[in-house]
Amino acid sequence: MPDMSATHAALVQLVPLAGDTFDKNKVTPGLLGFIVFAALALGTWGLMKSMSRHMGRVDFEEAPDPTTTPDPKPGQ
């Protein structure tokens, strides 16, 4: 297992460099944020379309309620 203190020291040295590369008041999601959002939207749309198709194939027939009496047939 690698030495965690060495990894931590390396990360601490890199954090100040990342802090100077962008203006904290003008940060936007950018292209990567758009791509991730678009992929999530397309995935959600595909899942909803698939669910709708599968729900349309369901043949559900409800069982009659055993506490009610059946209606008499006309003519009897």
C-alpha cells in the first residue's frame, strides 16, 4: 500500500496551483458539464420511452372483489 503521507503531500502542493488558474466569480460548467447533462437527459428519455413501451405490453386483469355480490344476469 502506498505511503498516504507522500500522496497527501503531493496533493497539498498541487492545490494552490489549481486555485490560481480560474476566477472564482466566473466559474461555469463548460463543455464537460453540458456533455454530462446531455447524456443524463438522453438516458432519462430512453428509460422513459422503454418504460412506456413495457407498460403498454402489460395485460392486467383485476380480480373481482370477494366481498361484493355478483350482479344477477338480466332475464333471470
